[in-house]
Amino acid sequence: MKERIIEKATDMFMTLGFKSVTMDDIATELGISKKTIYQHFCNKRSLVEATTFNMFNTISDGIDNIIEMDKNSIEEVFIIREFIAQHLNDESSSPHYQLQKFFPKIFACLLTKQFEKVHSSMVDNLRKGIKNGLFRDDINIEFISRIYFTGLTGVKDQTIFPTTMFTMPQLTRQFLEYHLRGIVTPKGLNVLENILNKNNKSLTPE
């Protein structure tokens, strides 16, 4: 039952936001009493925490599985972006904003975990890309891996990137291209442009 509650709460939080969804809403969707939820979670905050870190672990495991596929470094980051988009509400930054505003301690802890995961994965990605001749060998790996994370989190800031001007898929795709164009070799640029051309064709209606 605990897993069912986490699964349903995650879906509702990501769709409707952390603030607006109540324990009553979750109980109604599951067809159970609110008392049953409280047998597993003492309050809404503990449920938010459980769903947040369950989602983080799911995405983290998925990233590890993608890395094990041993794709080239450029293709790898595109696959990871698509995977994350499938597990998060890619069309909106609202859940991210609400978690930050209404559950700041959970958000801060999550941000630390996200940084550790993205940083370690990106360091490995950059080293592999340099080794395979796709990324320049004069880049500062520590700087690039950290500025990459800063950019990923920064594009979710609605003050700077209002939803009236940008969609989240646009922002993440354009940021990824921006990141890669700054570090690729001529060989890497060829790989990147092939991927971008394929993606553009798939986004163009028949």
C-alpha cells in the first residue's frame, strides 16, 4: 500500500503541483481513507519527501542504465534528457517552483543530491568525450560539469524564462545544444548536427 500511495502521490504532485494536492485528494484517487495514508506518512511533508526522493532514485537509476549502454558522449546526454523529460512534467516548471517555495528544506536536500549525481555523471561523460575525440581536450572538466548543472536548474526560473515565452522542452533542448556547441571538436560537431537534424525532422509535422 505504501508504494501505491507514493506512486499515486507522485503522479498527482507532478501534474497538479505540491501545494494544491491534498491528502484528501490522494485518498479519493486511491479509493482509500485518509487514515490509511496517515498509517504510512505522519503528514503531507513526509509524503512529499518520500515521493520526491523516490522520483530522484528512479531517475538516478535510469541515468545509470543509459550510461551502461555505452553510447557516444553526445548521444548519451540527449538520451538522458529525453528520459528525464518522460519522468517529469516537461511542459511546466511549476512542481519545481512549488517544491522550492513550500518545502524549502526538502528542495535544498534534493538539490544537493541532484548536483552530486549530475556532477559525477557529467565528469565521466566529458572524460569519455575527450578520449573519443568528440570534446576538446583543453576544457576545464570541473568547471563545465558545474556550469552545466547551474544551467539545468537555471532554465527552470520562471522570472528569467517566463512560460509565456518558452516551454520547458524548448529550454532544455536549447540549453543542451548551447552546452555542447561550446565544447565539441569538428568531429563532435558533425555528430551533434546529425543528432539535431534527426530531432528536428521528428519534431516537424508531416
